[in-house]
Amino acid sequence: QVQFVESGGGSVQPGGSLRLACVASGFTFSMYTMSWFRQAPGKERELVATINSAGGSTNYADSVKGRFTISRDNAKNSVYLQMNSLKREDTAVYYCIRRAGLGPFGPWGQGTQVTVSA
């Protein structure tokens, strides 16, 4: 079955860095655009970054542009999110997911918690 397993979250001070990883299984990974979403407490899940199937095109939410970098390794069925210059407002549970058209094509995984605090 389709599965996404996220890892790499943790607690970090403002200005710090984290690298998230997601391993996907149950489908042909190299054929799909992949995205990272996040959900902060009491807020809707929001799109953070997207990378196309070949890895040559990326898009970012304005709130993370210039600080986050999405990448993928199709040989490892993995997608990554390098997060630099972290801010308190980046605190959330982060999820990876494949895309179909404009929407996520799940199921959603457990996510990985990122907490930014002094």
C-alpha cells in the first residue's frame, strides 16, 4: 500500500537548521510530483514546497522562500526538506505527500514534529 514515512524533525532554536526526510513506498515514486505540507496547532494544513517528478522544478510558499530547499532522490524513493534560518512560526508537524493535479494524493503519513523555540 501507499505509505509515506517522515523523519528528521526535532527541537531547534530560532536561526537553526533541520533536514527532513521522507521515504515513500507502494507506488512508482519517480512518476510523481512531491510536496511537503505543514500543520501548526489550530491551523489548516498548508503547502510548503513542491518538486516535480524529475527534480528539475521547485516551488515554495512565500513564507519559506530563500530559507527552505526541497530535493529528491528517485533511486531512494525519497524527498527531503532542508530548513535553514528557522523561525518560531515554522513550528508545525511536517508531512510529505505525492501530488495528483492540484491536490495531495495520500494517504497522509504520521508526519514529523518541528519545534522552533529559544
